[in-house]
Amino acid sequence: MAEENKGIEQGNDHGAGEQEADRRDFLQKAGSVCAGCALVGTPVVAGMAVVADPLRLPPDDPEFLKVAKLDALPSDGTPQKFVVKNDKIDAWSRFPDRVIGAVYLRRLENNEIQAFNVVCPHLGCAINYREEQHDYFCPCHDSAFALEDGEQGPGSPSARPLDSLEAEVRNENEVWVKFQNFQTGVAEKKPA
């Protein structure tokens, strides 16, 4: 019986050695997995930061942009059309000095400036100034807008007046406009 107990004790010693080897093997494998995750994870996290970068950009807030010289506007209030340029940022790319839209500018009394976005609020066509009628006109669906305030004319299919923009004179001869595009086809003036 003593020999049987001795065999059991030896078996237990042998089992403990196997358990120790299994434990060492597990720790080696777990360490390898952790090291591999660290090596692979670092570039993955860095790549995710680059991919997510445009999501961290603040929303587009309209800003004042220099559009024209005051001298380019007739003192009699006749509107003039000007393109608006700015740096365009598209996800990860920056495109300097790109055309982002256009405006009609009028010089009023005391050098105040009236500015309208050239996009018709009806369906987004470009409006024109009609000198003979003294109004703005959209040739796509015959929307007419008053020269003085941009209000729709009778029978105009547009749901709202022309989209006015803030404008100011800076440095005595520079016309700056807070340029922004708006949603078309809706009665409320909502930024696009």
C-alpha cells in the first residue's frame, strides 16, 4: 500500500510539472499575443486618427470674404455680379483660391452694400439681373425678384425671396461678404 501511495504521489508530482509547463506555455502565448496587438494596434490607432480627422473639423461657419473693390460698384445702385473665391477643404485635401459661388452686389446710399446669393431659392438655377425690368430673374422657371429687396414677384414659383448676405466695406474700398449657400426648394432660409 505504501508503494501505491508512492505512485500516487509521483503521479501528482508529474501532474504538477505538466501544469507548470502548461502555465508557462500559456503565459508565453499570451505575452506574444499582447506584443503582437501592441505592434499592430499602434499603426491601426494612428490610421484611425487620420481617417477620423475630417470628422473633428468644426462645421462650416460662413466667414467674411473679400469679394470686390467699392470702386467696381456703380454709384447709381446697378447690381454687379462677382465670383466668390476661398480655399476649399475637402476631407483631407486643401484647394486654394477656388470659386465657391457668386453674388450680386449693389452700392446704396452712404456706401452701404446690398448682397444677394446668385442661386435661385426655387431650384438652384443662377439668376440674372434684367436692366430693362430692374429686377433679378431666374430663366429656369420664370421666377422674378425685386431689385430693392429681393422679394418674389407675382406668380413667381420661388417659395422665398432671394437669399440676402451680410456685406460691409472695410479699409475704405474693400467689399467683404459673409458668403453662404442655402437649401433650395424650401420656404425657410436654411444653410446648405
